[in-house]
Amino acid sequence: MRRMKSAEMHSYMDSSVQPCEDFYQYACGNYGSVTPATSESDRNLHQSLYAGYLRRVKQLLDEPKLSTDRPMETCIKYFHESCLNTTTRLDQRAHLLKVLKEFGGMPALEGSNWRESEFDAISMMGKLLRHYGKITLLGVEVGPDFLNSQINRLYLGQRKDLINIKDESAYLIREVLLRQRFLDILGLSPELAGKTAREIIEVEKELARGILDQQVERDPRARNRLAMLDALTETYGSSLNLTQFARIWLGYEYKLPVYEHVASYLWQLKKVLSTTPKRVLANYMLSSLLEDFEVGKSQDFCARQTAHLLPDVVDRLVYHQLEQRNPHIPGSLRALWKELKSAFEDMLRQPAMDWLEEETRTGMLDKLKDMSFQIAGAEPVDFDQRYGSLIISSADYFGNIQRLLALRALNLRENLQRPWNHNYYDYQIRSPIYMTEVNLVILPASYLQRFYFWHEVYPTALNYATWGFSLAHEIAHGFDDLNRMYDGKGNLRDWWTTAAVKEFDSRKECLKEKYSELRYNGAKLPRLETQAETIADNVGFRIAHMAYSKWLEQATLAKTMDTESLPELLQTPQQLFFLGLAQTMCSDILTERRQSRVISNVHPPEELRVFTIMVNSEEFSQAFECSSESKMNPQRKCLIY
């Protein structure tokens, strides 16, 4: 295993490049040759992790049903079986047409038979959300109040999934995908499919003109305003009657305050509703159902669909299997978590951090102490409460889809009546996340798979560089340029002193300047006000490295360093840490997709992430003995904490 890991790491490297001149090229220069991007997708480690996760899911779901299976285990096996049953797929179009008829039919299909006079955009928005949980023109979210995380609030306004108006290539890809769905699923003519897809994309572009980009403004106080529904309806008028929308969606008059989420988006939505032909609005909203009734051709489609629609159940199944095979892993991760928190605490207590002042530092230490960690799928979930009314048939795939969507819609409505719970399964957990509302870091179940990040015989340096950095990056998010304003209970309040805020902003400005000087795909990166991801990289790296250095010091004293190297690789333990961390960010992206990568991804491009982490690290320069003239060892280094 050690030789295989060594061979893999060496295959990604370009040893002709000096690490002090371009560390990303040194660590990942041959990655694109070994794992090339395709016309369908880019390539990176996290994609490989998820592909391995899906193979494991497919293997688990293909196992015979046993009398010892838990009820939800049987349920998802039935769902997977219904997806694989090609006979049940034959009624795809008929089933979808029946669903579309519930809403008066889709104009692109109905043609002159579509009854325009009976169409009401607000009514259709409400009914699609009520019956199938479909968020169409108006963003709808039920979540904790950012000022009091114990209270659930309704947020109405900007959608989360809209594409940045500047990302033309992403819009083109979406238009091609829509056109193909209209051809394959609905059987439209090529001319009509193309026309309908173009009209839908134009609506999306118009909506996107009202977006307030989170990379420009993340402060929820600038994005949200608490108001009564009737007051909002009076503001936006009858064409965007939010009182009517809520009544149709919920089935009753909602009398509590709601958050108006991004006013500029709501004004733009009002304009779209007033100027767009009704048939185009109807096609736009009803097209949201097509993806759910699509049948993919890839071998892992059914495993992917099961994980997408029942993510908490699937994660629990995967976690249970991985824990059985490697019972020590959860304990090892919990121990690593404690080490990382301890390392960050030591950082904050250093004299160099006196700029925080005692009041701010004490608040940060309290928040760090309260911060918790979970592995997705590890915690027992009351599946009967969440899915108790769900009926799954192995011979009714599209009926299963319909019932799952209806259950999701019901859960969203009922969340308004419940105290906010900590369920984070509105979607799949594919990468580590920090949940501000509960001060919680979540690691995906896929990260427990062997060989990608860990193996018992790998050098410990790689554990800290992979698992360690992933967790430390999320710990650091708790103290980035927005989340630093939240306390340990998830409430937004100004608890930093004026002097500490001033110094923090000065240190953040250093990172902004560094990134705005960098070029990617022939152009400079945009100068962004928010620096959450660069701060998390900067701080998370230092936490993980400090934790590893403490371990290394103890291991050296105990003379247990025999395994802290790999065959055929000459790197020292410290160098191996930096190499392992950089290789978690190896990627291959086709040139034509690079501009879209800059616009749409909250993280900077991977090679620039590696560059900026290392040039701001004195420890990196020491490990590789970089001269003061080398590119990777500039005189000015940016440190947040």
C-alpha cells in the first residue's frame, strides 16, 4: 500500500519544476496527463471521492434484501430496484404528462389548446411548491433567524441556484441540456425544443440581473429585511402578490413576519412577471419537473438518484458499512478534531494575537470550545418520523419520484410549524461544511473511504494534510469575515472590539491584494470584498500544520518516525505534509471552462489556492529551503490569525 501511494503521488508530480518556483506545478504538473478532463466534466480528487462513494452505494443497494434489514434500508433497495426496472421506465412520458396536466399542461406541448386565460403565475408558483416542493421564480427557504437561531423564519426572495449573468458558457450548457430534455422526454420537435429552451434561458438571465452576489455582500443584515407579508405585497403590487403566494402554498393565511431576502431580486422578479409572456412563464416553471423524471444513461444513474433523493438514508447505510470495516476510524477522526481545536486555541493565545484584545479573544475561545463535529451518517436519525408516510414500490419508479417530491414539499411546509432542528439533509453532503447556525462542522461519509485520504500504513503527515486540512478549513470558516460576527449559538451580534475589527480588516486587505494580483486563464482575478474561502485556506492550513508539527515533535522524541516517509519519495516529513495538502487540490479543467470556474465557484482556482497558501507560509519556505529571491517566498506574507 505504501508503494502504491508513493507511485500515485509521484505520478502527479512534475519533478522538473522547482518547488520554490511553482509548488502547484511541482505537486500536480502531471495530474492532467494521468487524470485528464473530458468534454463532460473536469477532474479532481473530490470527484474521485464521490465516484468511489457512488460505487459503494450501488454495491450496497444491489445486495439482496434480508429479513434483518432495517425498514428504510428495505425502502431504498425497493427504490433502487424500481429505477433499474427498465419496464417501469416505459411510462415515463405518460406519467410526466399526467403531472403537467395537474397545472393546466405545458404550453410547449399543448400548443393552441393551452388555456392562457386560466394561467396565473403566482398561483402556479404556489401550487408547484405545495405539491412537489418546486422552487421556481421565487426563492423560498425555512431556516433559523440569523439574529436568534432558536426561531424559524420564512425567507422569500432571491434563489440560491441562479447562474451569474456573466457566465455565458454555463448558460449555453444549460440551454443545450434543456433542449435535449424537451426532445427526449417530451418529444418536442427540434425547432420547438430549441425555441422553448432559449426562452427559458432568457428568463433565467433576466432573473439573474437582480442577484446580490454573496461574494460581494454576505452580511445577512444587508440582504434581509423583516416584514409582514401584507406590507411586502403592498410594496411589490399585485403582479408579485406574496400574500396570495403564501396562502396557496401553505393552505392558510400566514401572519408571522417573514424576511424579504434581497430586495433587488424581488423588484427584478416583479419586472419579469410583468413583461414575460404567460406561456413562457408557464414553460419556465413547469420545466422544473423534467429533471426529476429524467432517466440517465450512465451506469451509476440509479445509485446517484437514490443518494440524491434519500441522502440521509444512503449516508447512514454507507457510514454503517465503513464503520463496521474500520471501527477505529470515527475515533481517530474525533481525536484529530480535538488536536486541531487545541492547535487553534494555542494560536489564539500567542502574544502575536494580542491585537484581538481580551474581550474578542475570550469570545473566540468560547466559540471554538462550543464548536462541534459530526460525520454525515454517523448520528442516528428517526427515519420513521421523516419518511413514515412514504410508500415505495419496486414496480413504480415514477410514482416513487412523485411521492418523494410530495413528501419533501410537506416537510418544508411543516418546518414552519416546528422549532428549528439541526437536520442538514436538504441536499447531499459532498464536501465538508460549516453550519453557522449551530457552530457545527460536518465531514461527508465519502471521506471515510480508504486510499483517498487515509490508510493505516500511510505516513501520518498525509492524515493531517488531507483530513486535517479539510476539517481545519471548516473550523476557520467559523472565524472568517462574516462568520466571525456570529457567536457560538449561531446568533449574529457585534461582539468584536473596534480595534480588533480594524486590525482584522487590515489583515484581510492583505489577502485581497494578493489575490487581485494573480492571473488565471489570461486574466486577473476579480477583486472581491468577501474573502471567506481565502481566509479559511490561510487559517485552516496553519491550524493543520501546527497540529502536525506538535505530533511530529512528540513522535521524534519517542523515536517512532519509521513510517513517516514513502518508498521512492525523498521528501522529509514536513515536505510530505505540504505535498499531500497540495495534491488534494490537483485538478484538470478544459480551457473553455476556466472562465466559468472563476465566475461560478466560491473557491479560487486550485492552483491559485495552493500558491497563496504556500507563499504566505514561513514554514513552507523553511521546509523547502526557499531563498528570499524565489517566487514562493515573497518578503510580505499575509496572516489572518
